[in-house]
Amino acid sequence: MKRGGEPPAILVSYHYAKASTDRWDAFFVEAKRAGWHVLLDSGAFSAWCSGKVIRLDEYVRYLDMRRDLFSAGYIQLDVVSDNDSTLRNLEAMVRARLSPIPVLTQDMPIARAADMVALAGNDTLCVAGGVTWPDREMAARYTLVNRAVPKVKLHGLGFTRNSLAWRVPLFSSDSSSWQVGGRYGQATVFNRREGCAHVQLPKLFKKGWAALPRRLQRVMDESCIGPRNWSDKLVHRTHASWINVMGTVAWLQYGDHMRSTGRRFYFALVGPDKLTQLAAAQMHRTASGGCKYPDCVVTYLRLRELCRTDRTAFWRFVFREVDWRTTCNDASL
């Protein structure tokens, strides 16, 4: 284990990674060397939402050169709302001597789960629907799939909206929600009963500090955010906004709790630059047990500059080859 405790598990979408292979390949190589859990998703859902198509032959060719870099595996290319095409894609990837994690799509009969797992030769199965289905219906589906393939590790695609993630038979889940708090004006706080709860801020800010929920006031106070500075970069949508800093900490707490229940939580990245946000927040949690917004922003800005000027030193820091406890106050990192 690296200095500073267990590193976060990372999910990367091929839909985004293919556009910047040099930067992503550097991350994959370093992550493997550092022993990180990295899972590659095909990005089929993201592509479908944006009206784009992922070509199976290109995905297979991409994996053929990189399959050994993904310690947690790689997910098959599924086709939204087309069960037959999803199955044909799985068969084609197996013929190409790949061992992808199969995907049980939203409208696919549960009876197909065992056959897909056997065909892929994998011990993990992704279950789609976590982003769009109602929570209770999705939880029931996980239970039924688990009964059909009890020895298979289930991954809930995008299923992190509440504490059901550690109440249902999942081995792991992933989320990209940790990156978007500032975009929608949401403050995120973690508690074991609700998971990551989102508080819509714009209307509350008009009413003043006293209108904020007590739990949010407490977390903001712990982060050194109060009535005097809560408007600081309030609508600034970069990683340095306090909304994003506090949200990142909440999702790190979420991941810690998932781990304590024997599960794994994957932070979905849309770009390697997001690692600066994760590393800055986790460093302060490791070094001082908390994450104060002003200090975390300074670290984030230093890391961003380090990434630009000295990529080797940046990787050494992110992958914890330096002791975070001794570099927390070091201006040179």
C-alpha cells in the first residue's frame, strides 16, 4: 500500500480516452506500476447520450494493445436498447481473444446473465440501469441477478445515488457525479444513512447563512467556509471552487465507506487533470484528518502547475511515491 492509505479506484471511459491516447496511456502505465485499480468502460452510454457511435473494431484494436494495463478489467461494448447487438459484440470480443466484463443491459432478461458470464470467461458482470432506473427497482434487479449468478461479482453501472449501494449485493459501482457539483450549484455532503446528499444552493444563498441546513453548515465550518467567504468563487466552475473541493471530499468519504463494507467505488474520470482534484483533497485528509478549503485550493493550483512543468514529479506525487505528510506544507510539493 502506498503512503497515505488506499488510493481511489478509477474508471475511465474509452469514449473519452480515445481522443487523447498519449495522456491516458501515460496514466495507465503509471497506475499499473503503482498498483491502482483501473477499470475501462466502453463509454457506450455516454456515446449514445451524445448521439455518437463507438465502432467495435476500433474498440477491439484499442484493447488489443492495452489490455494488460487495466488491473480491474475492461467492459464489453454494449448497445443501448439492442440486446441482440450487445450479445453479438460480446461474442466478437471473445473471438478476438479478449475477456471483457459482460453487460446485462436494462431490458435484457436476467436468464441471460449466466450464459454471458460463461461466454466471457470473466468473474464479474456489469448491470446497467443504475443511472436511469428508480432506486428501488434497480436494487431489486441486483438481488435477482445475484440469485441467478451468486458467485459472480456484480458491478452497478452508475449506481451511487444513495446508501442502497452498500445494502444490495454489489461488489462495486462507479460515478461521475463527484465532478459536477459546481456546474449545477450543488453542495454535496456524506452521511451513512443517505450516502452523498446534494443540497441545491442558489435559492438558499438568497436567504442567507441561517437558511442552510445544519449538517451543511457543520461541514462548511469544518472546511473553513463561513458567512464571510462562502461567496468566494461561488459560481466559479473550475476544480478550485469550494463546492467542488467539498464535493470531492464527500465522495472520498463515500468511497471509504464502500470499502469498509467490502465493496469498491470507482471515480469516473473524463480527463487525467481530474487527478489533481482527487490528490489535493486526499492529501489534506491524510495529512491532517480534514480538508480545509483554502489550503486544498493552494495545493490544487500547485499540482496543476506541476503537471504542466514536470510531469514525472506530478506522477510521483499523485501515485504517492512521496510522503504526503511531509509535503503538505511544502511549497515545492
